[in-house]
Amino acid sequence: MIGMTVYAALSNAGEIVGTIASSAKGEEGHLRGMAVRPAWQGHGIAELLLHTAEKDLRAAGCKRVTLDTTAPLQRAIQFYRKNGFAPSGRIGDFFGMPLYEYEKPLN
């Protein structure tokens, strides 16, 4: 996680309920490790984390943001698509499982 900014969403009680990490390299940002605790899913936490990270990546001069995901994470993929991400066509390997890159322009 060296070189990444980690964001945490906190409940009123100070409990961590969601996280996301981002990094910027030139004009490209990358997101990693987005998660929201099950009890907090559907409360807008993921959108808040995503939009905060994207805002900071724009401020850092990024023109595009990427993330990687796997096919079993269909709910996450739907969330990413709803928020403007599309498959880039690049497929990596995650311990023998296809790792799909999604991208989004940061206007």
C-alpha cells in the first residue's frame, strides 16, 4: 500500500464501515481495495468513497482512473458500471483467475 491514499468511512460511533485506496501516476489513477461492511451496504457509503477518491485523483491531475475486479464480484461490477466504468479489454491474472480492468475518464 506504499504510495496509496487510503480512505475510510466512519460511522457516528467511529467504527470503520468502508474503505477504498487510490494511487496517482501521471495522468492515470488507480483504485484498489474498495469494501463496505455488509450492514452498511446500500447506504451510499460506496458512492461517497468512490467520489471522494475520484475528486482527489482529478486534483492530482489524473485524466483517467482504472480498477481491477474478478467475474465472481458481479454486484461490484454493476456498481462500477453504474458509476461510469467500462471494461478496458485488458485482462490480467489473479492467482489463476482472470482479473478484468475497468476504466473511466475523469472529466
